[in-house]
Amino acid sequence: MMDFDDFSGALAEKPLSQTEKAAAVLLAMGKQVAGRLLKYFTQNELQLIIASAQSLRLIPPDELALLVAEFEDLFTEGAGLMDNAKAIESILEEGLTPDEVDSLLGRRTAFQAYETSIWDRLGEADPVFVAKFLLREHPQTVAYVLSMMPSAFGAKVLLQLPEAQRPDIMNRTVNLKEVSPKAAQIIENRVLGLMAEIDAERNASGSTKVADLMNELDKPVVDTLLNSLESINKESVEKVRPKIFLFDDLIRMPQPSRVLLLNDIAADILTMALRGSNNEIREIVLSSISPRQRRMIESDLQMGNTGINPREIAIARRAIAQEAIRLANSGQIELKSKENTPVEEAA
């Protein structure tokens, strides 16, 4: 990334800011060179440079020479600085995609960009999180939001709402009349607030990192760590615990998801993971696989655990848990039954 502070020199007229100096040097360069240079700037830096170029004063040749002294091999003699905004736009088009140029130059108004993307952006969120948000709203508002969502995502959100409320909300959605622009704006502003909450949740990576760490550990160790953390900060435990999934948590997984997961796990891994397990988890696993595979695993387990390294058991269990997390992140399975979700518990 280029450091604006590298530019220096005594200027005869009104001193240029660091971003104005950067804009002047870019304008003096050829488009091809400047286009390649753009990749080293952050988007925020590019926006600052564009704003500076649009109001850049006339720069005398001697002053410009000072600015480009460190870039003599890149300087293109005769480059004009009169149509600054147009020149910057041309440079941007050389090095960036059309969408990136449009975004940086503000060609699309904030409202246009928001109007075309807010519902699609909402469709990328966690249905449980969105449902919790909607429970705070009037049913008519919920109906409008559901009507605007992508259908597949709206169906997922609807199923996360309390069952007793679903018929009323569906009825309101079916009979939804045209919403006034003012009312729509109010609702959509609320959705923008939800998007801000979602973005904040995504950016709060600390709890995810801690959960990822704990997902690599054995259950007794995880329980000890969570208890220790709870004694310090209960709120931190509430953020981390839902993101932890261990082998023993298969008990809470919906049966269809469990079947999908376990039938893709090799028999030797399943056998190793079940060694030393209690009867409940063993039956949960064995009832989710084919009868033939069950007989094979049960036969192996009857041989006992003599000579088995406990570390191999831990590795097998961890492999199954990590595969469950991977499938859940791709939307193929659910880690917990719906009746265990926060929304249903709140109902």
C-alpha cells in the first residue's frame, strides 16, 4: 500500500495535502502504469484521491517536478492536469472493474444501490437471527418483510417463527395491500438497522475464533473452559457456546441431518469414535447408519478397547464434528433441532 507521507517538497503556492500530491502524481502518469498502481491503494484511499483530484488546483511544472522526483521513470511528459476528474476516471477504468469504478465515483446513488440489494443482502443472513428480529416487529411489518425477501429465504425465516404466529402472518402476507412509499421507507430503514446488526455480528470474530479453538478440544476440557469463562463473563459464554459443536452434540442433531452426516463417514472412523462412548451416544450413531454397517461396527466394538490409543479416539470424534460443522456451514444439515433454537425457546 502506498504511503502518502512519502511525498515531500517545498511548494511555492498553497501547500498540497498528501492526497492531493498522490492525485497529482497519478494524473501525471500514463493510464497503464497508474492503473497497475491502483491495486496498492485501499478503497478509502482511492475515494480520498478522487475527491482531491476533482478540486485540484493548477500545478506549475516545477512544482510537479518536485512531486514526481521519486517517480521519474514513471512520469509521462506532457500529461495535462486540466480535466482532473475525467482523467482520474479514465485511470480508474484502466485498473478496476466497471462496478468498482461506479462505486468509487458515486454513479449509483446510495438509495439506488440500497434498493436493488437490501433484500438480496438480507437473504444471506442467518434465518434464526432474522426471525428473532422480526419477533420485535408488528405482524403487518413481518408480512411486508417476508413478501420482499427471496422466496427460499423467506420460507426458512417463516419456519423459525413461533408456530402459533405463522397462520396470521401468512394471512397478512397473502392479503397484503400496496404499501405507501412513506411506510415502506420506515420499514426498510428498520431493515437497514437489522443489516447493521448482522454486519456487527459478522465482524465480531472473537467468539468465532474461541469456538473454533474449543471445537478442536475434548468435551471435558471444553466444559472446564466454559465454566471458567462463565465465572468471568456470562455474556461471553452465551456468544461462544452456540458456535461449539462436539461429537457428543450429535444427540441434539435432527435425525435426517444425522443420517446424512454419518452415512458419509468411513466405518473405521465411526468405530474409533464410538470406542469408550456411553450407550446413549452409541445408539444414536448406530441407529443413523445402514444395518450392514451397524453390524460391522458392533462386531468391531465387541473386541474391546485394548491397545487403542485414546488420542486416536479423540481424533476420530473431532473429524466427525468438523465434518458436521462443514456441512452445516454449507446449508446441507442442521446442527440442532428447531425446537432448540433461541426463537422457539423464546416463544
